[in-house]
Amino acid sequence: MKISKNKLKFIRSLNQKKQRDQNNVFLAEGPKLVEELLQVFPCQYLAATPEWLRLNSNSKAKEVVEVSIEGLKQGSLQQNPQQVLAIFEKPTYKIKLDKIKDSLCLALDDVQSPGNLGTIIRLADWFGIEDVFCSLHTADVYNPKTVQATMGALARVRVHYTPLDDLITKLDNHPIYGAFLEGKPIYNETLSQKGLIVMGNEGQGISKEIESLITDKLYIPNYPENRKGSESLNVAVASAIICAEFRRQALCQQY
Amino acid sequence: MKISKNKLKFIRSLNQKKQRDQNNVFLAEGPKLVEELLQVFPCQYLAATPEWLRLNSNSKAKEVVEVSIEGLKQGSLQQNPQQVLAIFEKPTYKIKLDKIKDSLCLALDDVQSPGNLGTIIRLADWFGIEDVFCSLHTADVYNPKTVQATMGALARVRVHYTPLDDLITKLDNHPIYGAFLEGKPIYNETLSQKGLIVMGNEGQGISKEIESLITDKLYIPNYPENRKGSESLNVAVASAIICAEFRRQALCQQY
């Protein structure tokens, strides 16, 4: 009813990006998340309590180990381990430019916090954004913290790591949106449902290089207008408000 | 150029709520945050680099210690300590029912994550929400993680800890909003700029007891409508979208 010593060591090593990259795998924990990921990613290893295994006897994992909740705790990177942990193979996605040009996508220019990144993937899923492009210095989406924060959205949103300037250049004549303090109030703009929304780094915002490629600078109005004091919003919060406003405009045309 | 051993011990103890409560103080770090808090809260102790002290010679702290950046690192709870840390007295605010009934406020029903709480205080500030009510089991706003995540908004937003059912009962005949999966799409509703928006716990949502006091159940539409898979949003993200929509409606009436 235990995870083997070797496997424990391997699981803990998956906190490091280098180990995840070398082995091309990532760790996920908890029933909701693991069950959603099992539907789409090959699973190399799964450790779960007898209760979970009884309810999920069809889970296709190469190696399945029944463990007690105490045994699970030994392997877990979470504070409150729950029922199951699993090691999945990382997916590789092709960037389909035609599809990207025909949909609303997000690009993250060096977002640093694993929690913010996971929260953004989760809200992208909510708003039907199926492709998220990360600059090469953005946090790793397979960081266990990020994986957990996606709450399963990782099963439905394709996350690509690619230089954003190359991507934007290839998108040629495509609306590229970005949030700036000197941008236009977002509520006055007619927002295209086919465009790329760029969100910047927590401290620095969007880099100068990418800023020069933005075609539409947007601003989230504070309240009352020109209220003193508040200077910025958390990047996941700003992403949420912007994505919600894009989709509100689409929905309100339908009503 | 060092923080004394006793003080170091005290600073580290402020990671614990019990210690913060007993001493009625909290810790803040970094120039932007400390400078904003110095404008409104009495400061008991401040340790800073010579560079910071030169630029901020008027800072009113009971005790000021000049330290090297290495000395600062010893006391810091942050990964990357910056220039200054300070211990502030916790404020006590009276709940002014007349003012509350005349403005838009937030209530948090057992929000658990210190990071989410700080992010919510920060966005409340952005949207001109000056009072945030926390249920007694909500995370402590003076947790160092939360204080840092507010990015200074703590200097402008009054955070109260109070039983939410009592508060709502006293508000008598006031619109009480809450987000529910079975609520009405928020974009179709006329939202009052004088109301209380209740946000629930990360896992459980709004408690049954408080749900019975909600007068307007709201829903943030996902996209496309009835998209399968995504089931929820992070509580800070949902708070952001709801507050933004309230203020959008107010701003769009002005335009």
C-alpha cells in the first residue's frame, strides 16, 4: 500500500522543470484533475486509494498502484493530498495558423507566477479560448502548482511555447490586442472575436519588442474614472476582465 | 547594519496570525507597498537600506534601522527582499451602515487563499470599492502573503471581519448579489451601484446560510454558451469580472 522509494524520488523530482523536460512528463493530483487529464493524456503511472480505484477501474494507466491515504501523502506535493496522483506524458501541439487566425487566442509575454499562469489557463477554458501562446520565459505550465491551478482546463486548452514576435509576424494583418495604461477604454472598442490578446509580465508588463507589434492598445477603466491610488491589476485578473469583455460583446450581439 | 536578533525573531513570528493578533501589528515589504502604507498606518519599526532612507528621510516610524541588503534578507519573508521592510499597527474601522448602503461593497464568505484575498483587495481598489467585509473564517488580510498581494491597496480599502449574516440583516432591503451557476446571466441584469456583492469559498462557494440572504443570483456566462468542460472560475477572477461589469454599466451610462 505504498509508493516505491524510487518512484517517490522520481515524483518529487518533477517539481523541477529540468526533470519534467528530460522525462517529458508532469504530475497531477486530486480526483477531478486526474480524471479530466486521463481522458486526453497518456498516463505513465497512477497511485490511488482503493476507494478511488473501485470507482475508476477503467483508467488507462501503464502502471497502477493501490496505496493508502498515508502512502499517497508520502508522494504528494500538495498540502492536502486527495485520493489519487498520476504522472502524464506532456502533449505536443502543432500551431495551426489557419485555426489561430480564425479564433480568439491568448499570448503571455513572460508571465512569471505559476499560480497566475494556471488561473489564466482556467479562465481561457471558461471563455472558449483554445490556444494559449507562452513566450519562452513564461512560467512552465507543467509546474505542479500551475497544473493544479488549471483545475483540469489543461485537458481542453492547448498551451504552446514559442517566440511571440515570430508568431505575431506570421499572423500578418491579424488584430493584436494588449492592455496598456495609455490604451483606449475597452468598453468603447468593437472587439474582434478573431484576434490575439497579449498579456504582459507581472512587474514589467508587455515588453517593448512585443509592444511595437500590438495593433490595438486597450485599457480597463478604473472607477470612478481617474481614481487615484490604484495603479494596476493582477495579470490573471486583467486577463479575465479583457476575455470577459470580448465574449460579452459576442454574446450581446446574439441576445 | 543588521536587524537585532530579538527583532528578527519577532519579524518571523509575524507569519503567524496569533502573533499578529496579540501584538496588533503586521509586516510589509518593498518600497512601493511600504511607502503607501506609511501614508496611512502608524509604523512601529522600519528597516531599510541607506539608499531607501536617503530618499525617504521623512518617514514617520517609531524605530528606524539602517541595514545592508544582506541584513534585510535575514528579516525578510520574501524570496527577493527589496530595500525596506516595516511593521505597521493594524487599523480598526467602524462599520458605517449609512455609507455601506450608499455604495458598492464586497463580502467574502470564507475565502481561504491568502493570495486570492490580496488580489481581491487590489481589484476592489481599482474599481473604487472601499469596504470589503470578510466572514470570520476568511483568510487573514494581515498575512504577509496577502499584504504583499494587495500591492498597497490595503492603504485605501477598509477590510472588516464580521459575521456576514448579521451584516446583511442590518442592511435590510439592500440588494445582495452573489455568483451561482444557476444565476441570471450578469449581462442581462441592471446592476445597482449601491449593493453588496458576496463571493464564496474556493471549493464550496457561498454557504447555504448566506445563500438564503442573496436577493440577486448572478451568473458569468461562459463561451460559447453551455461550453462543456469548464465548470468554474477562480474566486479572484470571478470577483474581477463581476466588479468590472458593475462599473462598466455605470460608466456606459455616463458616456
